[in-house]
Amino acid sequence: MMVNKLRCCQWIALSCLITAAVVFSKHHDNIVVIAGNPANDIVDIINKNRTSQSLSQLNNSPGLGCIALQYVEQCKGNCSRNNTLSCRPLEVDFTEIFAPNCGVELPTFGTLSGHIVGCQHKYLKPSEAFSHLLVRDKRSLSLLRNKTHTEVGVGLIGSYKHKGPYFWCVLFSDSQANSTFALEDLGQGIKQKKGCYSGTSFSCSWGHKNRGVYLNNIWPIGVYCFYVIILLH
Ligand SMILES: *[C@@H]1O[C@H](CO)[C@@H](O)[C@H](O)[C@H]1NC(C)=O
Ligand SMILES: *[C@@H]1O[C@H](CO)[C@@H](O)[C@H](O)[C@H]1NC(C)=O
Ligand SMILES: *[C@@H]1O[C@H](CO)[C@@H](O)[C@H](O)[C@H]1NC(C)=O
Ligand SMILES: *[C@@H]1O[C@H](CO)[C@@H](O)[C@H](O)[C@H]1NC(C)=O
Ligand SMILES: *[C@@H]1O[C@H](CO)[C@@H](O)[C@H](O)[C@H]1NC(C)=O
């Protein structure tokens, strides 16, 4: 009798452990570990692509990058199941919402000469995001290779809890490089809580700490173990 009970407990413990292992390994796959600043990587890829065609490099503007981040912030919720994004912020939002949120000095707000946006439920590496998401047709390639651009800014943001979809935005400007989209506070601007943008060394933030996500996954295991123990008693 005693031995049976002991075996039973071992089984309970084992089944709980296996469940925990499965849930945790599954969860581990979902955690997106992003090193550095992928928005800067996109700018590098864009500039390499341009120079391969003997076009000028574009100035990596943090002010424009932050505006790009604000742009995709507004697009959250508009990514379809098939990863198409329909999103068009109002013209006035650029100067009335995006610029103040970034700390871009309004008189230095330049002209935008093009934009590319995309979303994907899975996180893509910058090189994949560039070729599979941002520059995948003739229209976007000719936009990328337009001679009139002088500056570029890239913004990237994920949705909540380390999950997709992820939103990317590239903005081009043809204004005089280095004097437009100036950030107040000696170029510091206003620190952004979520996502990341090019022209800075800040790494990406998804706005949630890992611990919260782990705890979310631990309580169903607890409930499961409790249920198994009650059932077998
Ligand atoms: C993707 O979804 C959108 C809206 O849900 C639809 O308008 C569009 O045709 C779809 N595109 C493809 C390639 O399936
Ligand atoms: C997101 O989609 C909704 C519904 O189609 C639309 O009304 C809204 O304007 C879109 N948001 C942006 C920023 O374009
Ligand atoms: C390049 O961009 C400018 C400004 O947006 C536009 O007027 C021009 O038509 C574009 N050129 C090409 C070749 O697409
Ligand atoms: C530039 O980008 C286009 C579109 O993704 C790609 O087909 C081409 O190979 C790229 N060129 C270089 C030199 O990377
Ligand atoms: C803008 O500033 C960068 C870095 O200070 C410099 O490398 C670049 O040549 C400047 N571009 C123009 C057009 O002045």
C-alpha cells in the first residue's frame, strides 16, 4: 500500500516535470532575443544596396528614425493574417504627434520623399526583413534607389509580450542632410519606451520583462499538477 502510494507520487512528479519541460522549451522558442539595433542594420543594408549601384549613401538620421518608429506605433493592430499592412497615418500626425513625441524640433521638420512599411507575425532577421518584407517588389526597389533621397530613418516595433506581429518602417527624406529632423536636448530627443530606431545605439525594447512572461506560463502547470494530484488521490 505504502509502496503503491510512493509510485503514484513519483508518476505525478514525473508527469508534472515533463509538462513543465515541454511548456518551457516551447516557450523558449517564442522568446525573441535581439542583439543590438536591427534598425541600424537595415540602414546599413540599404546603403550597401545603393552603393552597389553607385548611388550616394544616405545619412542615418535619428530624428527621422524616431518618426518611423512613431509611424509603426500607429500601425499596431493593422497587420492581417497574411502579413499585409494597411496603414496610413494622417498627414497632420507627423508634425502634431510624431515630432513632439520624439522631441524633433518642429522648424527642422524636412520633407518626406518616400516610405516603406511592412509587418510579419514572426520576427525576421534584418537581412530577411529587408528582402522578404520591405524591398520585395519593383516599386520598393526603385524607391530605395531614388537619387533624390539624402536621409533615411528606420523604426521597428513588436506587439506585446514578446510576440509578433513585428512592424517595420523605412522613411526617406530629400531635405538637406544633418540639418533636418534635429532632436532637442543636444540630439538626445525623448527616450522611447518600446521598439527601436536607427541612428542611435539604444537596443530594442519590447516593453515587457521576461519574468512576467515566465510567470504567465507557470500557473497553468500549477493548476494541471493540482488537478492530477486530486484525480489520483
Ligand atoms: C491579404 O489579406 C488582405 C486583407 O485581409 C486582403 O485584402 C489581401 O488580398 C490578402 N492578400 C493576399 C496575397 O492573400
Ligand atoms: C487601421 O485599420 C483601420 C481599419 O481598416 C483603419 O480605420 C485605420 O485608419 C488604420 N490605421 C491606420 C493608422 O492607418
Ligand atoms: C524620386 O523621388 C522623387 C521625390 O519623391 C520623385 O519626384 C521622383 O519621381 C522619384 N524618381 C523616380 C525615378 O522614381
Ligand atoms: C538590393 O536589393 C534587392 C532587393 O531585395 C536585391 O534583389 C539585390 O540583390 C540587392 N543588391 C545587393 C547588391 O545586395
Ligand atoms: C552628416 O553627418 C555625418 C556624420 O557627422 C557625416 O558623415 C556626413 O558627411 C554629413 N552629411 C552631410 C550631407 O553633411
